[in-house]
Amino acid sequence: MVKHLTMDQLQAGLIAVGQSPKDGGILRLIVRRPAVGEREVLDDGCLDIAEGLVGDNWKTRGSGRTKDGHAHPDMQLNVINSRLIDLVSQDPGRWKLAGDQLFIDLDLSADNLPAETRLALGSAIIEVTPQPHTGCQKFVQRFGLDAMKFVNSPAGRKLRLRGLNAKVIRAGAIRVGDVVRKCHPNPSAAVTASR
């Protein structure tokens, strides 16, 4: 049984989280959730505009944030900072318990990645959405009450310590180890600008 970290221990660990790259991060883990409570760790995956992470239950699970209970289009993907989950989980084997699909060594703060920022990884592009991603009761059970207070504090929310929500803009293949880069909203404009 892992002993959960105290608030002081979490605060001390924030230094390492704050050193995450602003751009050019690395995709450290992909986790597919085929059913509630199930996790599949993948070496590679496919991101789809309609399905999110192919084989994940995002679409069939639905959402309490939509009027009809259907899946929220701005919550296809849950992305978490790999340094943060390493801190709260204390064991890489426990990362998948967070319930996120993409674990990236990248500064996920609102200052670095405001809503509508696009990220290229593998051959796919995802877009940060304004939907907040917050800790819940399951997060408390797995990582402790102090961990939830830590990620949901005003500073924690600004830094997006619990992570962010995103949607797929361009379908493509992703693989653990892919570099994750900010990209121009209009890929053809980015090509023109680089000439």
C-alpha cells in the first residue's frame, strides 16, 4: 500500500513539475480505457476526430457536462503532466490509475497552453479546450486528499496540475516517445510563414 504524500511533500515536488518544457515535450504514456475501471497501457495508438483515442470509452461513457448526457466533444482526451503524476503516484506503475489517456512531459499551464492551442504529436494534432479537468473522488482514493487539494488549489488550476481536456483536430498515429510541439492553428499558414 502506497502512503499518500502530504501537502508539504507535494509542494516540495512542484519544483520538478515547474521544470517541464514549454514546447518540445515528450509523450511518456498512452492509456486506453476500454471500459469503466479498465486500463490498457499502449506503446502506440490512433487518434480519431470522431472517436478520440481509438478503443477508448470516451464516446460511450458519456458526460455529466452535456444536457443530453452524451460524450462532451471538448473532453475527448484527458492530458496530464507526466512529472505531476510521477510525484503523486510515487510509482510509474500507478500512473495509469489517474484515468488520463495522454501523459506528456510538457508545461500544461494556462499561460503556456491557453484554450485553442494546438499540439502536434506523431501524425496527429490535438487542440486544448476550455473545459476544466479537476480532481475527483477517485483521484482522492488513489492519490490522497492532499493531492486533490493540491491540484485543485487556485495555483494548481492555473498550472493545470490535474491536467487539461483536448480534442482531436487531425487524426493520426501516436507513439510513446513522440515529441509534442505547439503548432500554428492553420498548418498551411505555418508552412508559408516558415519559407
